Amino acid sequence: MKRIFFFISIAMLGVIYYSAGRPMEIADRVMIHAIGIDPEGSGFRVTMQVFSPTSGGSETAIDPSQPNVSIVGGSGRNVAEAINDCETHLGGRVFIGQNKLIVFGRSIDMTRKNELLGFFLSSSEAYLNTDCAMSSGTAAELLSVPMMSGGITSEKLAMMISSECERGRCAKCSLMQLLESSEEENGSVLMPEFSLMTKPKGGSADSSGEEGSAPEKLPESSRVILNKCAVLREGRFAGELSGSEAGLAAAINGSGTNVFADAEYNGQRLGCTLHITDRDITAFRENGELIIRAKLTAAPADEQFFPDSREREGHNRAALEKLTAEANELADKLGDSGGAEILGTERILRRHFPSLLRKHGAEALTDMIRFEIVFG
């Protein structure tokens, strides 16, 4: 009898030890689809899109006609505390391994990188290639777009970024790129910027209301658009580039592979996407200037119908000439506004002029830089 009791006790202790020590199953955790971050007082407000098994579309893992997410928010002195606050409302541990997107409100201050990004660096679940984007208003209002049939979910937002980048009309920004820019002396980075266009109830299809309404004041019809990229310089919002300009900048600095050209040939105007097949960057000193020469080889990424090959070649040539002119205009524009780092100048200086960079620093050399860009 004592021997049976002894074995039963050992078995129960083993079960208790195993249950207490085993890691939490993914199925027992709350799946996060998107994370939005806004400043709130001296701290931060985090808004999450959470997979909700009680939502209308929960009978299947993916139901395009029904919402599968709910919204939860929390506040804290840093992002980690704000996420812990979200967990208290959710009643469970969050899992960010399936997170598609991190959205920042336009008024975010990236110089507080430890409070802002420390959670993602310390988490073994976070991926450094996660897409990052900006909202023209707040992250909370973007992620709180009504999740009804035809609404925008985080997965669709990420797909919008990928689609526009494939067309050459956007620049991707990953968590890794954001971290790298924060470590540079004059760090600048491009970030896709979503805008919320609203139509008042009863308004015409072509009318649009005020951009960036608060979530609780959203009208019945809301539309998310992506046609610009925000410029972050030294951790703060510093302006915007159009989608095509952002695609050009990404192609020049090597982070993008496609560009968009709207060219005219023989009286016919046609927009087309070109794929960058080769980049040749050289740099040299001339008459007190640091010349950065970039030659980019590009070919049409999609087939266009032309009556004959000469017309096709003529239009491609016109597109390359248009891209060359636009790229040099963009380089001059960024140089005049102090945003040349978007084109990867510090990396180029580090490679070609390391001694000058060590002696003067990237910011001091910016006024000496001149780009010569050719698409061929």
C-alpha cells in the first residue's frame, strides 16, 4: 500500500512539474496582427489589432467577407508597459510572431528609441523585417477603421505597401532599416504613409471629408490610401515625398528594385514600371565637390502593347530620359532640404571617403555632395 501511494505521489509531482514548467502554447496566446504606437503625454499609447475568435469571421481562419479582428489599446511610460496594459484588458499573453505591421503616428519621436523600440529588440518573437509605416494622423485612428465588409485590415495594409513597391511608387521600411537610421549621425529614412480619407454620411462619391478624424467620429464610409512616403530625419517627421519620388529614392539607395515612369513618346502618354537590373555607384572629388555618380540599368517590368518594336524602344528610351531628369531633380531637392541621407550618402562616404568622414562627419560633408544620376 505504501509503495502504491509512493508511486502515485511521484506521478502527481511529475505532472505538476511538467505543467508548471512547459512553455505556453501558441494556441493559448492572443494573436496580434498589427501594432500602432502614438505619443501620449510623456509616455505612449499602443493600439493593437487582435485576432478575435468571437468575431463574425471566426468560423474560418480567413474569411474575406467578415472581420476577424478586434481593437485593444493600452498606455504606459514605454511601449513595453503599454503592451502589458493591453494584456490586462485581453486577459492573456500576446503573441507578436504573426505581426504584419507596426504603425507610428506622425507626431512620434524616434529619438526615444529605447522606450519606443526596446520591446521589439528584447522580444524573441519580433521579426526585424516587419513592415513599418506612418499614419498621417494617429496610428490609433488608422487601425480603428471600422472592420466591416470591405474594411481595411492589417494584412491588406501590408499588401498595399508591397503592391505599391512593385509598381515603383513606394519605399518599404522594415524595423531593421528604422533601427539602422536611428544609429546614424544624420539618420534619415523613408516610411510608407497611410492617409484616412473620409466621406460624410450622405456625401457624394467624389467628395472627401477631413483627413485624420478621430476613431469615434469616423463616418460610415472610410477609405485608406497610400500615395506618399513620410521622411523621418533625426527621429522626427520632416516632410513627404510622392510615391514615385520615394520609389526613385529607394532605387538609388539600393533598397528598392522598381521605379515608375510617366513618359510621352510620339504624342502618346503612358505610365510604366521599370525594374532595376544593375546599380553602379562611383564617387570622386572634383573642384572641391564630392561627386556621387549613379548609373542604374532599368528594363520594363511589364509588357506594354506597341504596334512595332521601334515604338516600344522609343517609349522605353523616353521613360529612361524622364527618370534621369526626375532623379537628378530629386537629388537636388533632397540636398537643399538636408535630406540627402535618404539616398544613402553616409554609406557611400564610408566606402569612398572614409578619412574625410572620420575627420568632418557626414553632416558637415553634405553641402559638398553632388549627385549625377543616369538611367540607362
